[in-house]
Amino acid sequence: MDIPKHRTTRATSLRDATESSKMEGTGSWDALEWTKIDPINRYVSNANLDFLLDAEQVVAEGHGVVLVNTDDAGTLMVTNFRLLFLSEGTRKVIALGTIPLATIEKYNKIVVKVQSNARQLDKTPPQRLLQVLGKDMRIIVFGFRPRTKQRRVIFDALLRCIKPARLWDLYAFASEPSKFMSSSPQVRLLDEYFRLLGKGSCRASMNMIESRSFTLSNDLLRISSVNSSHKMCQTYPFALVVPKIISDDEVLQASNFRARGRLPVVSWCHPGTGAVLARSSQPLVGLMMNMRSNMDEKLVAALCSKLDDGSRRKLYIADARPRKNALANGAMGGGSESSSNYFQSEIVFLGIDNIHAMRDSYARLREYVDTHGRASSDGMSSFLRHGGSTWGGGNLSSMSTSVSTLGDSGWLLHVQNVLAGSAWIAARVAMEMASVLVHCSDGWDRTSQLVSLANLLLDPYYRTFKGFQALVEKDWLAFGHPFSDRVGMPSLPGNGNMPFELSRQSSTGNSSSSPMRQSSGAFTPQPQASSHSHNSNNYSPIFLQWVDCISQLLRMYPFAFEFSAAFLVDFLDCMLSCRFGNFLCNCEKERLQCNVFEACGCLWAYLADLRTSEGGFHVHYNPFYEPLKHNGPLLPPAAALAPTLWPQFHLRWACPEEAKPGEIEEQCRKIIMKNSEMQKAKEVAERKAREISNAMEALNAELRMEKQRNSSAMNIAKRTNKENTAIKRAVQSIGCKIHFSASGDCIVDIESNLLKAAPNCLHSSHGKESDGTLHDNKKDMSVSVTVTADNNDQISSIGRVCETLCPFRSADGGCRWPSGGCAQLGSQFVGMKANFDAFDQLSINDSYFKSE
């Protein structure tokens, strides 16, 4: 049977296919088109699984499975890291059907019976579905063949792999960490503290931590090692920034007045004004709100240093909870401060709901996006559901209802509240130069959201890649946000928080809707065979909501952030997947006990490696970033804090076309790439121009040297010609005749008396240069005078010739031409090395040349 090609457009949905089969009278589950597809290979060879990650192993497989969302048939695999769906036709991984196991919030087995006529009711097999709800806003539904055990195999594999017996069974510990290793987070935390205290030139090290020599200070603040062994507070970091005037003993006493020992400590300080942003948990004021602590009040008062004019700095205590929630906590010993107990302070309630409200809101938002998206989990487009009444189709009232449903989720309202509270805190610090203490109940959920977001607004450093990492590691990881509980990952037993477990109840009471929404009675959902979810009490998308707030700020201030929305999406995916160890466990102490930093890979190193692979053109870089334009605090007004859905995250599965980056961003990125290419080409051209210029300068220098050598040669030639003329005249003056032939040979005739005086001096026109040759270059003709005697006899014979022939010899044997310097120098011939200028200037009587 031929394999059908991959369908570019969605075929009829499962519901429509079932209705068609009912009309045809078959009433069989096999009538569905996807069930007719025979897999090319029933078993996927491990040799062909090149898409698997390091140490990723296939646990179970299901063949002939349909991804109902897109009506694609393929192979469903469960590995020790993810649920993976391969397309039957292309054998490629389909992103929508592939989800890390740790990202799965809940999975259900669903049995749906197809309504048919009475005669065929018993013959109609039920539809066997597997619904997977992800923490990343997707709802996936897989359909399995009837009368097979494939769904049971996949479900049992999920049950074993999603619920590991030990923390060390997670994929993060099985993968090889060497490729993405990084320095210790404790070292990076100290480096950030040094920066805040104005000691950026100092660098932390593990030796410094082990010796506890990191307790640096400035005029107002100091780093304390009182919690270095995590005994004072198990969920606080080993190093704390506290006011300089507060001793470690006073810090220990003050910790007893705060929930879980999370006393007020400094998270950020203004480098110019000295205003601080501090965090803590709620005070233990008791049911009657009358409990006090002198040490706590002294510590909080020390956060408010004096201003330049000598006046006392104002203190704001921002309670993130609604007022009624804060009062209700008094029944359990908690509560809120009284402004009368804290000098010059003002208590403000920001009214942000707790983790349970956030969890319910997120579930409703996911359901809304799946219902009204382009690709729904039931395989039907929102444009076709209920005849188009849910959206579009010209029914304006239905559009209003859809928008109202989005509002009913409450997610955007919660995001706005967090943004507004953070902007208010940042404005107090930046505009009023006031100090702000932020807390909620435990000080690790809403407090982390507000403090870290205010840091981001106040300090441009936190809006860079490096600063964002420092911010997350400081205010979320180091200060004990319980990631294992909130994200739904396994944690160490006996850590004081609720242990990791899989509940058989839905995480929310009203968000567990079937993917098969009712449409003209086509489906009758049966009771779910099984439903598994993470810990319902502790799971909550608090950190995801904080990243959502950053995406809203990025939309409002596109020039202020070095990173893009794509970076935030990949960052969240890595965090939810548990592929790396950075976000495992609930606090720093647990991560140290599990040796997470050495046993697991580092998320930050992985993201940095992605960016360096493409240089500055990676999608993680914000093409609009201009650090000089927003080099101060961002203080958005309340009217501007109107959040919208985050398309790149909320809509990427249900509305993939709408979730793509904007055309302006794409065009800007292309322009930057072209500009960079042109800049590189310009640099290459300039480099070549410099090389050519240097080569030309070298050639010019050589030319000048050549001219100098040529000029020197010309001078030498002139002087040589002059010398040759003088030699000729000198030779002729002693009675020698020189004849030049046309071939360049020279004949020298010497008178007989000279031969008798110098019998050993011979002359020839064919002498050898090695025997002592004299050359006269004149029109390429050479003159040769050769002495055949050996060197010693040659010098003596020349001397005798000089004595015999020299006309300047006096009767007493002296020389009448001492300035000539000829014979006395032992030259090879008369006048060879003589001073020819003196020779030319000498006046010779005509009678000298007459014969006797």
C-alpha cells in the first residue's frame, strides 16, 4: 500500500471523520483515514535516532499514533528525557508533539465512544486517547489504534519516567555536563555582591568562600558570613548583605522574629543615594498583632541611612499580599508590621494574589488559548467550531464573549498587578531616595517577583545577558524560591517543604476539561481511565509569570534590553525541561547537598554557546538594543502598564503564525546582518589598501635607494673614467703606446730601453684577470695590462720600472713629486694609486718630453 503524502492542510477532524463513518454505515474506528497508514518501519532503529541527545535513551514506542492537534500520523516515543513524536512520512521530529517529561504538568487516558445507530452501537470501538497538558501552554492529544496495548505501554512508561524514584534519576544527572560547565554560583553571587558594594575590582574564589574571607564592606553595608553553614536560615544563601552597623549576633536575634528565619537583608542599593531595596518574610506578630522584636526593628531602621542634608531617609514596607490575606495570616502567627513600631515608615499592601490563584488563572488561560487557537487539541479550528460561533463568522457577540473569556482567566490582571507593584517600588527608590522593604508570607514567591523586577527597572546592568543571569541567581536561586515545588520537580526528602509526588487529582478543579469539546453530540466522553498530575498544592507558575512581566517591559521599552523575547522563551523552556541542574531543588543548601553544580550541565553555558555559534546575529540578541538610550531607571507610568498576551510564548502552539517575531524585528535583524557584512567587507578592503600602501612605500624606498646607488655608480664611473684618462696619459708619458682594436683588445708597446730596465715586466692584450688585470671601461672596450711574474717579483719589478722611468726622480734618488704618492705606495703600475689631481695640476716642461 502506498504511503500517503504529508497533508499540508488539516483534513477533517476526528469528530467529522467519525460522523462521516456513521453516515456511511461502517461505524468503525478503522474508517478513520489515519488508521489506514502502515508504518514504513515498525521499529525504529537506534542507529537512525540521530535526533536523540547525549545519554537519551528510548524507553517505549508506539506506532501508528495520530497527533490529533494536527492530524499527523507517526511514531510516539518515550525517552528518559522527553515524549517524542516522529512524523510517519518525513521521519522528522514534530515540535508540537515533542515535550520534555518535566514540562508535562498532567496526562490523562481518555476513552471516547462514538455515537452510532442502535444496531451498530456494540460494534463501534471507542476512541482511545492520551491527553498531555504542558506547563508551556500546550495541550496535546494522541490517538491510538483500537484493540492494541500501545496506549498502555506509553502511559506506563510516562508513569515510570515522569515520577522518578530519586532526584538522581533525572536526565540532568545522566547527561554529560562537561560541555556546558561553568563556575560555582556561589562565586558568581559574591561577585555580584562586590559590584553592589562598589568593590567590582575584587574577584571571588572558592578559597575565599572556604576561608570565609569574603566579608567586605563599604561605608553603609557589609557582607556577612553568619549563614555560611545555612544554620540560621536554610533557604537563604551562605552570604548576606546587611547594614554595617548591625553585628552578626544581632542578625541572629533578628532572624527569630521572621517566618522561616528569613530576616530583612539587602538585595540592591543605589550607588549614588544609598537607598536600599531589601527583602524578608512576614513578621511573627501573632494573632493579636502585638508581638515585637527590638532587634528586628533596629535592623529595619538601619536600612534607612541619613540623607545628604542630615535628615532621616523614609522607609516603605511593601507587603505584596492583599490586606485581608495578611490579617488572616495572623491566625497562624504571621501578619504584617505596624508603622508605629518602625520609625518613619509607611506600610503599603500591593494586593497580589497567592500561588493558588496564579495556578488557576494560568490553567484557564491555557484552556482559552487552546479553545480559540488556530490549532486546537481536538483537531478542529476555532473558526469551524459550533459553526464559527466561537470566533469570527461575523458574530460580534461571540467575539465579545471570547474576549471576555480571556479576561475571566485573570492572568493579564495578575501580570499587571505585579508590574504595577514593581514600578511603584522602583519609583520610591529612584525618585524619593527612600528605602523599601518587600515581603509576602514566606518571602520567596511574590517577594522574589517584586524585588527582582524592581532591580531590573532600577539597574541597566540587569537588562543585559550577564546581568540577567546575576539577577536570577541572586533573587531567585540564592534566596530560595522553591523551584522543585513550584515547577513540579522531584526534591530532596525531608526538606521541610511538601515532597514531590504525583497526585491522582487534577491540579485545578475547573481546568480539567476534555480535549473533545461537545459539538452536536458527536462524542460522549467516558470517565477518564486515569489522570496524573504534579503536586497540586505547591505547583504554581510564579517564575513563568515573572518572565512574562519582563516580556511586557521588553514590548514597552524595546531599546532597553540586550536580550530578545526569543531568549526569554528558550530560557523558560530550558528551565521547565530540567535538562540542566541550575533550577533543581528548592534552595542553595539542597543544591550543594546534591552536588548539582558539578554533576549537571549549566543552563547559562548552554545559552551562551547558542549565542556564540552565530555571533551577534543570533535571535537571542535584541536588534534594537541601545544601551545609552536607557542608561538609567525605567519608571513606566500606570497608564502604560496594560499587558497583552505574550505571542512568542502563549500563542506559539495554538497560533504558530501569529507567534512569529514581528516583520519589523526581522527586517531590522537582516539590515544589521547586511550592515555587519558590509562592515567586514570594508575592513577587508581597508586592510588590503593598507597593505598596498605599505607595499608602495616599500617600493618607493627601494626606488630611492636605487637612485642613490645609481647616482653613486655614476659618480664612481665618472671618477673611474677620469682615473683611466689619467692612467692613459701617465702610461703614454713614459713612452708606452696603447692601441684599441675593434674587438676590444688592447695592445701596449713599450720602448726597448724600458724592456731592458724591466725585463720581468711583460705586456699582453690577452692577460688573465686572476694574474692582475687593469680594466678601462670605455664604450664596452677593456684594456688589460698583465704582469707574468709572481706577486713578490711583480711588486719589485714595478718598483724598478718606477725608479728607472720616473721623470721626477732627482739625482740623489729623491722624488720631486712627493704628493703624487705613486711608486712609494707599491702600486701595480706607475700612477695606479697616485693623486691624479696633483698630477694634472703639475706643469711639465715641453723639453721634458724631448729626447736627449
